[in-house]
Amino acid sequence: MPNLPSSVLNSFYAYDFPDKVEAFKSFDAMLEELACINILHNDFHADNILYDKVANTFYPIDMADYTEDFNKLTADEQKEWSSCLDFRINDCRELIKNRRNEEKEARDLAIKEARELRALRRQQTEGLKLASSTQS
């Protein structure tokens, strides 16, 4: 991974990926690059991926010294490794796909709650005005 200023790197969780198609392409390119040079990340998950929003590029981090060749693993080890990696890759894909939706749902819920609170306050104020006018 090239040296990059920290200002362009984001945690995978901190970015909403507005262009999901391009984000998926970039994510797949990172996976393909790792596969082409026979690198297996021993702790692959979203916390160990950084995103450069300027270059639309994902970078794996925290790889330690582990660079085992997949072809040297036994058939059972390959199956277990592939299953685990597929699960974690799908997790990352879901984060790309749903990140913005979760934030939008949270904003929509906050707006709905604020509107309900304003309506309740209006009702209370109108009730107080009505009670005050009937007592006069």
C-alpha cells in the first residue's frame, strides 16, 4: 500500500459510499489484487479495511506477516478458509450496500419523532389556552 495522507483515508464504517456501483468495483479490485499475488489476509473484516474516497480505493490493513499460499493448504483448510472469507466479504458488501440506508432511516426516525413532539406540544399549548379562556 502506498503512503497516503491520513486525511484521505476513512474507516470502512465511517463512509456512506454514495456511488455503490463504483465502490463494489473498487472493493472487488482489492480482492482480486490480493488473490493475484497469493496473499491471504489472516484477519479480514471491515475494521481492517481503509477507504480512500479521493481515489475510490480500498486498502487492507493489519496483515502482520501472514502471507500463506492458498494452494499449499489442505483441501479441508481451503474449504474452511474460503467459507470464512466468503462470510466476511459478504459482510463488507452489505456494509457498502446498506450504509447510507441505515443513516437515512435513523434521520427519518429522528425527524418523525421531532414532528410528533412538536404536535404534542401544540396540543398541550392549545389545551392550556382553552382551559385559560374557559376560566376567564
